[in-house]
Amino acid sequence: MKKYILFIKESCPFCVLALELLEELGLEYNVITVNGNIILAEQVKKAFDWRTFPIVLLQDEDSLKLIGGFTDLESIVINDE
């Protein structure tokens, strides 16, 4: 079963949009908030080679794939409908 994993900052408008989109479509997701933890935020960005938040991953069975940010997520979930 597909599940999205989102690294977010609560003050980030695109993070809020990503959460709202997944909620609206009833898709399964987990959220990891990096607020106030600059070191964690920088490590996550470096690990996935992504410079902005949200960082969206797709977990499908045993694989984990970087989707990207909000617009990448939006494109994928709209095409899957």
C-alpha cells in the first residue's frame, strides 16, 4: 500500500497545501515536523538533495522514493486519480 511521508515546517504554506491535498484525497501519510530543529532540517535536505520544504517521499511496500515538493506531489496524485 502506498503511503506518503512528508518532512514539513508548520509555517510553510506549501507544506500546509500538501497536507490539505492528501487529506482531501483521503491518501495515507505520515508527517515529520522539523520546526525549531535547524540541524535536523539541514540534514534532511542534504540527505534527499532537496533544498525546500515540504520534502515528500512515497513509501510503496519496501521501497522509498523521493517525490519532491508540493507541486511534484500535486502532479502525481492528480495523475493517479
